[in-house]
Amino acid sequence: MADGDRAHVHLMVDGLHCAACVWLIESTLARDPRVVRARVNMTTRRLVVEWQGGPALADEILQPLVRLGFGLAPFDPARLQDAAAAAERRLLQCLAVAGFAAGNVMLISVSVWSGLIGTDAGGGMGVATRDLLHWLSAAIALPAIAYAGRPFYEGAWRALRAGRSSMDVPIAVGVTLAAAASLYETIHSGRHAYFDSAVTLLFFLLVGRYLDHRARGRARSTAEHLLGLRARSVTVIDPSGSVERRTPEQVRPGERVLVAAGERIGVDGRVVLGLSDVDASLVSGESTPAAVRPGSAVFAGTVNLTAPLTLITGASGEGTLLAEIVRLMEVAEQGRARLVALADRVARLYAPVVHLAALATFLGWWLAGGIGWQPAMMHAVAVLIITCPCALGLAVPVVQVIASGRLMRRGVLLKSATALERLTLADTVIFDKTGTLTLGRPALLPGPDHGPADLEAAAGLAAWSRHPLAQALVAALGRPVAAAEGVVEHPGLGLSRAVPGGEWRLGSRRFCGIAESGTAVDPELFLVRPDRAPVRFAFRDTLRADAADTVRRLRAAGLRVLVLSGDRPAAVAQAAGAAGIAEWQGGLDPAAKTAAIARLAAEGRRVLMVGDGLNDAPALAAAFVSMSPATAADISQTAADLVFQGASLGAVADALDAARTAARRVRQNLVLAIAYNLGAVPLAMAGHVTPLVAAIAMSSSSILVIANALRRTGDRAATRPTRSPP
């Protein structure tokens, strides 16, 4: 796309594996003086490039990325989903091959380990039999390593060709060296062939890569869902009165747009003609449709429900509120990716240190130890095997798997690999109101304003409408209702029925001719009939039964609790007070919620966001960690790190308790893994550990870590207080 003397393009990037890839793409493009802006979102794989000059320069500017081996294609959510699914299938195939090979080679290795290796002593395994088993292991392991290791080999080649390093480089070197040394031993009838270690290491590395890809896939689908809310085309009314269909990006500010009933609005603008109800939950989070009339603001992505509307366009394409929400999501996800980048840096540091230690061992024994290069190589391989980061790599994920299983039995689904770690560090909880603190369903309030006969008369009219308040009236009757005849629905206003002597009306104050009241807090409907006093029906969203108890538990656990909602301030104040929450804000749009979370983060707060609406998706993504009820919109569930089932809000406190227990297990496992390496590596470098003993020690350390993670101390029903609430 072009704008004056500038052009920009949105692309999908194939080949992103780590934060180093993001840095490489952005720094490569930044070296071109014509490039004004180049940003990559690691999670969505979206590249935005803006440059000085016309669109014709696109190929020239992007060619350096192609030479580095990155695939580029126009950004399309459907195509992105297909590419992600294909990449996931490929990883799963590699994982299956590595797992199959590891299992079979391990069985053969058990046979080797059980014999008197390298001798023909009575009752032991002969050299010929041992060599045959080594060759069988090689026949299984080498093709598997060549096939299953492709994701790492390709990443390593791309990094080396660009003159940089990444985690794929030491992985590729380590796996290749272990396999090559084992093959050399097999060819020369040596004792130390450890194909099992090489292929098992590759299997565990692929497990980590696959889980990371799955986690990123969920985050990508968040943006895909949001982008799916865009209208495919809009109806534009030209000055002569004729209409034409255009894409939303082709509509200019000031042009008139016609939106049919049931159609998704494609631009931001103001109503100039028509009365209707609009599902604006994307903006406000309120499930009750909003009545709009001339002068009302409407936004792209919302749905016109009941009658045609004519709009004057205010913004389209990338200038709409929906586009801004997508940008907020991507910015938030980039911030979250810094945690992944930190882990990637640690892993990149760990691997070179291990390989330097192996190299130092080889050179030390070969040059200074007075032994041949083959025994020196075996000492180096022992170092590589014994320092295999399996225990260190299992320290966190095995705890997460066990903790997620226990949370699932409590009705809490864990979606992010780092959710438990981040949940442990949270010190502030923000609740949305509608559908989170409350059940999101309006219920008729009892009161002296209406009796059973009034309710039955109103329900007879309401039966003709799908409006949530009308449906709540019908539900409140508690039995089948006889629908009244001759009812007419007035979009955005209410229902009417002509009767002898006048007219019945059910709807808003304005529609029923009732004076406005500045004290009304709850949503309301009025029933007016000839020669009778008006009847008021008030509704209130039902607070979750354990909301107040959950707030007390969270405060006892040392967390600050707030409410941020897009609903009316009076309704937010009412719900917050009932739940025992003193800090609240109402009337917030998605950007305002995200900004509030950013301010808390600037103060050093780590926010747990709990929300359910479409308008909560950016805030859920921007928060340090997030939860959503299972009744939430698909987008909110996708953006959240955890999803809880049922009507109980206590799942939030239960998840916090499980996270803190898991954190203790992780710390214990890390201590065990590091202690193992500190004790084993010097012994291996000193030549006191054979590759066989190294493999056994490596496996034993992994088993020890798993056993500690499985250890139970009992599931507590409530979080243990750790400090006084702020």
C-alpha cells in the first residue's frame, strides 16, 4: 500500500524460531536508509515494513530477508493458520520419528549394557554380538537423526549463513558429534557407541520445540479471531444515491455507508439515519445490546442487530478501533515474548559453555594427557552426554504438566507454558465486571413495582423479542408464556401492541414517555397501559456466589484487587461493593483498560487480569498473566493463559495456590539439576566417567527430577497468607 511518497506492507514471515530471528530481520532492514519502520511480532509472525519511495521498491528492500532464508508472503489470517498447521504437523512427524527411534535404540542398548561389554568371557556378550547390536542401533538412529533433526539443522544453517549464532547451532553440533563419534566407534569395533543418547536428546529437544510452537499457535489465533471480525465488504452510498460494494480499506472518511440488519459494521463512524440495537460488546464488554440513533458512535467489528443504519465514515482500515485493538494485542504479545527471549539467551549461553568444556576436555587429554585422540574423544563425548540438559530441561515442564493435570481436575485449564511461573509472581488482580465478577446474565429484581399480573402481561409482549432484558422477563415468569397478538417491535426502543382504548408499550423510558431519572442504576424496562400506572421492571447482573469469598482469599494471599469495566460506573460501583472491592473504574474502552494495566506495570506491579468480553482481549494479552471463564468469548479464551469452568470464581485463588506449590517444586528441581551438573561435570572432564556411566547418570538425574515433581503435599483449598494486603 502507498501513502504519498511512502509505502508499507504487511507480511507473514516463515522461519521465525527465536528472539534472535526477530532481531536479525529488524536489524537487516534497518540498515537500508530508505526503511522508515520495520517491526516483527514473534507470536503472530507479522512483519510490518514502511519505506520511503513507491511500492516498486518492495522486492529490492525485502530481498535481503529472502537471501537469509526467511519465507515472505502477504499477511492473511487464513493462510497463516494453514502455514502454522503445516509447521506443526512437520514438528509432530519429526517428534514421532525421534521417539520411535529412541525407544527402539534404548531397547537394544539395554541388551548391550546387560552384557560383559568388550569381552568374550563366559556368560557375557561377545564382541561380534556387541558390534551387531551397535550396527542395528546405527541403522535405526542415523536415519532418524537425519530426518528428525531437520528443524535444528535448517535453523543452524540459516544462522551460520547470516554470520550469527542461535540455539539451533550448538544443538546441531552436539547431536551430530555424538552420532559421529558413536559411528566411528561402531566402524572400529569400539565399546562406546551411544546412539541412544544422541537420539533421545533430539527427542527431548523436539518436545520443547513442539510445545513452544503450540503455545505460539494459540496466541496467533487470538489475532486471527480479531481480524476475522472485520467486515469483508461494505455498502457505500455515493452522492448520486447509487450504492456500490467496496472493501473497508477503500472507504474514505466522510463517505456514507449503509449497514443492513444482521450485518457486521465495517468502519468507524456516526449514525445519520435509523434506529437499531448494536452488539457493542467488543468495545464495552456489556452483553446487553446498545440502542443507537442519529448521532450515536459505532465501530468496526460490532454487529447491527435489528434495523438498517446509515453511517458517516470517521475511520476505516488501519484507522479503526478494531485495528487498534489488534495492534494492542500484538504489542502486548511482544512484551510477553521477552520472557521467551530471556530463556533463549540462557539456553544459548548454556550450550556453548558445555561444548567448550567438551572441547577443552578433548584437547587437554589429547595434547597434555598423553593419550590418543580416540580415548580423548570418548572423554569429550562423556562430558557432552553427562551435561545433557535433560534434567535441567525437565525441571520446569514436568512440574507444569503435573500441576496442569491437578488444576484440570479442579476445572482450570492451563493454556500457556509460562502461565504458572507468571501467576506465582502476580501481586495485583484486576477483574472485569460483566461475566467475570457477575454471571453476565440479567435477572429480574424483586420489588414492589410489579405484581404477578404485571409480569405476565409484560412477558406476553417480551416473548416477541430476542433482547436480553425481554428474555429475562420471560424467564422470570417461570412457566410457558402466552405470546400476545399484534405485537410490533421498534428497534432500539421497545415493543407495542394496539388494544381497544389505546396502546400497550414495553421498553425504555423514552419510548414509554417516562421522565428520565438521574438516580437509576440498574437496567430497566417500563410497561405502560391505558388507564393504569406505569410499571417498572429493574434488572441486575447476578454476582457470582463466591465472588466476595474469592476476593478475601486473594487479599489474604497478599494481592491487591481492582475492578476495571466498560460498563456504566454506577453498575460497576454496585458490583464492586458487593464483592468487597474498594478500587474500581467504569466506562473504560479496550485501550483505557490496557493503559491502566501499563500504568500498574510501570509502578512495578505484576497484574493478573481476569476477564471474559471481546473488549477484554487486549487487556488479557497485556497483563503479566491472565484468566478467563469458560463462558467467555472465543477471543478472550484464546488470549487468556488459563480458562476456568463453572460458576465458581474460587478457581482464581485455587490456581494461585497451585502455581505457588509448583514454583517451590521448580526451585527444588533446579537445585537438584544444577547440583548434578556441578558434581558430574568435573568427574567427566577428569576422565573418571565413561560414556556409559554418563548416560546412566544423566537418566538418573532426570528420574530424580520427575520423582520430586510427582511428590504430593496435599491440595489446599485456599491460598496460604504470605503477607498483609497492600
